[in-house]
Amino acid sequence: MNSETIEALRAGNPRAVARAISAVERGGTEAREVIADIFRYTGRAHIIGVTGAPGTGKSTLVNEIAKHYRRRGQRVGIVAVDPTSPFSGGAILGDRLRMQDLSGDSGVFIRSMATRGALGGLATATADAVQVLDAAGFEIVLVETVGAGQNEVDIAKNAQTTMVVEAPGMGDDIQAIKAGIMEIADLLVVNKADHDEVSATVAALEMNLNLKPKVENDWRPPVLKTIALKGDGVADVVDWIGKHRQYLVEQNQLASRDYARFRGELERVVQRELMSRVMRGVNGTKVDALIEKIASREIDVYQAAETLIGKES
Amino acid sequence: MNSETIEALRAGNPRAVARAISAVERGGTEAREVIADIFRYTGRAHIIGVTGAPGTGKSTLVNEIAKHYRRRGQRVGIVAVDPTSPFSGGAILGDRLRMQDLSGDSGVFIRSMATRGALGGLATATADAVQVLDAAGFEIVLVETVGAGQNEVDIAKNAQTTMVVEAPGMGDDIQAIKAGIMEIADLLVVNKADHDEVSATVAALEMNLNLKPKVENDWRPPVLKTIALKGDGVADVVDWIGKHRQYLVEQNQLASRDYARFRGELERVVQRELMSRVMRGVNGTKVDALIEKIASREIDVYQAAETLIGKES
């Protein structure tokens, strides 16, 4: 980017931000250039990951949290990641509604990201978009992900504070009870707290937290209740985000979170780059011929992989 | 494996099957050896992917489908994949309940697979477990995945028939309406059809299917209603699985599904192998030093990646 564009981006100009995020979404050289230009200006935003199953109302909750920060005068960036959708750039219905709700406020920037088919592409594009928002002076960056798969866990891990949203009465599969999710949660939020079964859900979460061996100075995730549609409990959530950040600072844990975040990003970039080099270096006919041999059970995938990249030396 | 173990596995001996799946879960050389030994015996099973958000009741549905096939005398393998859980081997509560339900029937083999932390490891282990069950003579292999993320889509894609399970009244996020999921569905099942809002869910799904441009001989996914807890509608689902298989055979599409499946597997294996070679070749101190430079904003992740694997020649 030229220095004028970089300045516009740093000043939070919505068009400059939108263009930079589109560039990181396209990946490749474009993403590299944007990140090379802006990375030095990052490191000030507090990054909040929000994950939860469909139907928990987490989009509404994220909106309310954003409004709350706005009332405090803080600028808020939202990256809504939907790994199940091939669309991006706000094409999803929920995001269009959301845009209406928060639009006209230049202190809020909202962007939807969606599956791009690339290997590991979405997580990298999301991390890069967060960097863009950070460099653009958004003090709070909310990264919202649908679902509970490994991708979403990876995306949420790239946050400094991770919030897992539950809703009562979603059946046996209380998502956060699954250890993989419990482990990443810094805050547990039971939304739709006006529904039945809310105390059962809260109790199940608390019980699960109690199973964990107590370690001194360890953070114990609070279990919070919200009714996002009415804004109830949102102030409490925002307070707890602040407490968690404070905890990270006091325990010198911001650095270790950053380490984990950057290590994950580095591994993803290396992995994708290596893959694309192999695939560019091999002609399509050869790959097709190998797959035909697999389909006829002549060789298996591991043998085919060895043919492509050689036996380990 | 020695020839005796291979014979035991081909005869469906549960212990031999369990051991082989544990070996493919551990990955590496062990997985390679098992697959090299058994891959030639695969290609007979019909592989059915079942995906859906938490709370849709898909585990119950999968159980009922399994029972139905058992009544027809067919042998059924179930791989339950939970990308959010670090446990495997049936440690998940739902699976223990399930085991009780179907246990004592040697015509059914059930295995839970969970996140193994490895890059792309779960999808590869799942694909390999399916091969083991196929080689062990299970005519029907059901692969059940939680959630709706890219991982789950990848796992479901490795099937010949993919079923997406919805439940009414899960809020705005009707999972299958998200195009990424609609696209992979061969069958849409609305479970818990005794609940309110079931006709709204069915109508939304049908409407979405109508949006798709009609192509001659294209498969139109049926929208089926079930009450899995009572077994209602399950016979219909099994019939439609049969119709879909018939369609794939008549349209010569089994081969193209296999092509996509094996290509995906090959890419995953290549990707992971390359990554592990790089990470083994670089000492930890170097990686740590690079991440420190990222954290201090001296270099960005792309520049760090280039340092690790060199600029493209």
C-alpha cells in the first residue's frame, strides 16, 4: 500500500479498512503486502473470541457487547466467521440485519468472513483481518465463530479472551461440556437466560468447572447469564472481559497468549505455502493418475503421497 | 500386520478391528502399515456421512438407522467423530449410552474418534478408520460428525451419501440453509418432527432447494421427517439412502465421489507430512526466536514462514 493508504487505514477510514481486509481475504502476495505494511502498528487491540453452537444467539450478544463498548467511547471491530458459508463480505442474512443495527456508526466496523476453500485459508484470513482492525485503531476486536469444530477452536484460540456461548435446552450436547471447548473458555455465557432449563445448564457448567484441579492463580471462568435480545447481563459480560484482561496483564500472560497465537499462525502459513508449492510443481495429470491408482486399490494414499513428495531422506 | 491378524480383521473380529483403528489413530508409520495391508480389501462398503449441529439428535438417529440395517441382516460400522473432544475410544458419555443400546451385537462396530491435536490428523484418522471397517466387511459405514465447521464438512465429504440433520426451533441459524452445508447434503432430515416449528423448518429447506437451478438428472435431496427417539421415519431414511446409492450407480457417479474423496485424503496426507518434515528439520530454538520477533513486531508471520522454508525458487 502507499503511505497515504496506510495513513487512511491507521486513521480508521472504513473504505481503507474494507479494502485491506478484502486483500488479506484474497491471500497470496496481496495479503503478504498488507500485513508487511501494517503489522508494526498492531498490538494495541484487545481481541475477544466468541464461539458457540448455532441457535445460541451469539450474534445478538456480540452486537450488544459492541454497543456497550461504543457507549464507553471505544471503537469496535467485529469479524464474523462462518466456516460453513462460501459467501463473504456481509452476504449472510444475519449480518445484513446486524449491519442495520449498528450502521451509521463509524466507530464500529463489521466484516463477515467465509470459507474460501483454501487449505487453512479461513483461519489465516481471519487472523490477518484482526491485524488490520488492530492497526486501524479498533481497541476492541470481536471474532465470532459459528459451531464447535477444530477450525472454530483454532480461530477462537487466536484471541486474548475467549467466550463460549451456550443456550439452555439445546439437548444433551452442551457444547462447552465437551472438554475441548471448556478448555478454551475464559468466560462462559448462558444466553437466553429467560428460557427454561437455564439453571440446569448453569449447574452443569459449574459442576464441570469444579472437576478441574485447582491451581493457584489460575483463572476460573465465570458462568454468566444473559438475555441478549433485551441487553440483560451484557454489562456484566463486558466487566468480566475487563477483569480477564487485567488478570492476563497481572500474571504476565498476555505474552504467552501471543506466543500461542503467533505460533499457530506461523504453522498455518507454512503448511499452506508448502502445499501450494507442491501442487504447483506437480502437473495435474500426475495427480489424476495417482488418484486413479488409489481408486483401483493399486496403491494407497500414503504411497501416493510418497510418490508426490518423495520418501523422507 | 501378520497374515493371521489381517485374516481376523477381514473376518470382522472386533478385537482385530479395534486394534487396527487404534493404530490408524496413532498415525505415522503404524497407520501407513495398516492401510498398506488392508487397502486392497476395501471398496465394498457404502459410506454414509451424517452431520448436524449439537442438539439435533443425530446420534439417536444414527443408532436407529444402524438397528434398521441390522434387521435387514447387514453389518454396520459407526465412526462417531467429535472434533471438540480430546478423548477417543468411546470416552464420550453419549457413546457409552449408545454402546449399551447396540452392544452384544457382533454385527455392529462403534468407535469414537476425537481431536488429536495433529494438523489435519482427525480427518485422516477418520478416513483410515473407514477403510478398516470397509476391509472388515461392514457393508454400511456411518460417519457421524458434530457441528458444522469446515472439518466436519471435510469429513462428511468423504462419504458416498451425506445426510444433514436439522431440528426444528433451533433459532435463525438453520444450519443447512448455510450454502456450504446445503451443497453437501444428499438427504436432509428434520429430526424431532413432533416439535413445533417443524413445518417451518421443512418449508425453509424446501424453499432453499427450489432456489437451485434445475439440471437434468441432478439429484434433488429429499427433505425427510423423523422422530428418532421413537424410530419414526427411519425406514424412510434408509430407503432414501438406498435410492441415492442407486442413483450414484446409474449415473456413474460413484467413481467421481471416490475421486473427490481420495484427492482430499491425498492432499491432507501430503500437507501433514510436509509440515512435520519442516518442523522436525528446524530446531525449536529457531522457531521460538522467530515467534519472539513476531511478538515484538520486528517481522510478520509471512516473513517468519519465509525464513523457515525459504523464498519460493
